[in-house]
Amino acid sequence: MKNELNIRCVMSKDTLPVTGAEQAVYALVDIRAASSGRTGIMPANFGLVLDRSGSMDGEKMDNLKESVGYVVDHLNDSDLVSVTVFDDQVETLIPNQPLKDREEVKARLGSVIPRGGTQISDGLKAGLAEAGKGFSRNRVNRILLLTDGQTWDDEAACLALADEAGKEGIAITSIGIGEDWNEKLLLQLAERSHGNSHWIENPIAILDAFRQEVDGMQSVAAVNLKITTRMSPGVKPVKVYTTMPMISDISTKAVSGQNIIADLGTLDGRHGQTMLIEARAPSRKAGNFRLGQVEVTYDVPSRGIKGQSVRADLFVTFTDDATAAAKVNGEVMNFVEKVSAFKLQTRALTEIEAGNIAAATQTLQSAATVLMSMGEDELAEAAEREILSLKKTGVLTAAGTKKLEYGTRKLTQEMTKAMRS
């Protein structure tokens, strides 16, 4: 049987020096559909969970209504849709149902009037309940959550719902508008459910985010994606990062002894998925050495494919030739560099939360230097501005935090697109 997916494994160094000691090595695992493009092979079960609190009034709500109109116009008749709106109360505008009367969906949302405060967990719970009614392994099951405000003391409930959604196979895409919302919460909602997350500075960009979600759902090539990497004796996995649709550190959940096991959700047929594995190779004599084997299992329900798997080996060669051992793979090291910028930014935020302002300032300066060296001038300048804020006030600005959080997490997007062009 022809595999629906392909794996490409590339090492940071194909040749390692014989040193008599452990040494670091990186592996880039690139997973993609065997045939690229808009596959459109699975119908969607799409739940919209939308903030209608008072702060959404005006341009935000106008653009939101236009964007929902785009969604219903571009989904297929076989798709299921539900619309839940929330403030400090919840209303199900459109119960989960086939998308037949598009004008009804637009009309019901058109009548929404912003009001009240923000209680995300109640809205998310109701939205997930609606999506659950239409849940099927033969569909792309997804929630799009949009908000512009801080939720009221229910972050733990929100995260529990995201964990539940991830286990059930319902990905949450979280979207925050403006500056007054908790980026850490929205990013965790996405990561825990194998979804995506967006920061929208200007309400006019809501449509772009919604368009990306529709395009992504209509390009799913496989579901229930799971990766297992079995390392050879003596090889130690250290860190694991997913890099699409955004950089995420999944090490805590994925690394288990000498193995790496992770659920990756769905595979976008256009962009695929990439992972970066950091490992420690043991001391070896000169010769070829298999670090481990990567196995990816997946389902394509519409084609009756369940539990199909593809495998690829991670090989290096140990050598006494110093010139050969000095060569590195530029593609892999480019990913390593971008993940390093993300790690520095994350570490700076952790230091700030712990009250270590001096350490945070130093770490953020390192991040700015790395970003500048990569040609990411806008992000580097944002980091420099936040360094000044730290020195003056001891805190980062709301906008600056979001820019760095989302900017460093999405550094690999253009790279991954280029890999597939």
C-alpha cells in the first residue's frame, strides 16, 4: 500500500567527531502528505465560540460578523457548524447542524449586541458540548475561540476543557484581539488541544485568521497523527519541539526514558508538520551508528485507512576526520537558531514571573541579539523596547509581551512554507 505520508529526517551533523564523550546532536523530522495542496478529503465539524462582551463593540464586532460570513460562505454543505456567543452569560446561536441555511447563521450573528463581561470557560464548555454532538473520527473536529478580554478567575477550568478537547480529538484555535487578554492562557489552550493560536492587533485582521482556519480544515491530509521515536541504547533524548503551526516545547509530555511519544493532532496537507529533537549521542568508535528510528502513525478515515505507519532512521557517522566532523546542515541549524530565540524569550518571561528582573533583562538582551543576527529586525527592536520597560518599571508592556510571545513562536512558519515550495 502506498503511504499517504512521507517522513524526511535530517541531522544537524551527518558526521560526528570521535571524542570519547557525549555530544549534542539535533534531528529535524519533516512530516508531509505524499501529495501536496488542498486535499479537501474530510468534512468539518466546526464550532465557533465568540466573545460578545461590551469591549467587542464597534469595529471588532463589525469585523467579526463579516469574518463569520466568510466562514459560512466557504464551508461545504456536508460540514457541520455551531455558533456559541458568550460574555458573562452564554447563548447558543446555532446548535450543531449541517450547514444548509447560510443566511440564517449570518442573520443570527448579525443580531448580536455586545454586552457584559468575559467568562471564557462557560463559553468554551458550551461550544465544546455543541461540537461533541457532531463529533466523528471521519471529520476534522475544531473549535475557534475568539476573545478580546481577560477571563474571570476561571483559567484552570479553561485549561481542563482544553485537555479534555485534546484527548477527544477536538483542536482549539484561540484568537486574541488587542492587548487586554491573557496570552499565556490562550497559547496553552491551543497547545494542549493540538490547535493553533493568533494575536490580532487590528480588528481588520480577524478575516485573515478565519480564512487561515478554513483553508487549514479543508487541507487536512491525515488525523490522529502520533510520533514515536525509539532511541538506540546510550542515546539520550533531551528536548522535543514542534515547529508548526507554531514552536512549542513538548518535552515534558513527549520524552519518556529513551523514547519520544507525542500526539500531533491533524496534518495540514499544504504545510505538514516539523519537529526538532535534541539528543545526546554517546561516545563511539569511528563508523556508522543508528541513533534511533522515527515512526509516525495516522488515519485517513475517508479512505478507510486506520493505523497506517511510516518509518525513518536517524543515522550519523563517527569519524576521526576533523574537517568532515566540522560540517553542519544549514537547514537544521536554521531551525535550531529560531527555536533558541523562542527559548530565550520564554526563559525571560519565566524570570520575570519569579521576580528576577536582572536575569530577565540579560536573557531578553540575548534574545534580541539572536533575533538581530537572524535578520528579524522588527522582533529584535520589540525586545529592545521591552528591555527598556523592564529597566524602568520592572514589567513588560502588554503589547510587547504578545509581540514577542507570538513572534518567536512563529519564526519557523516562512521557513516551513519554503521547504514545501
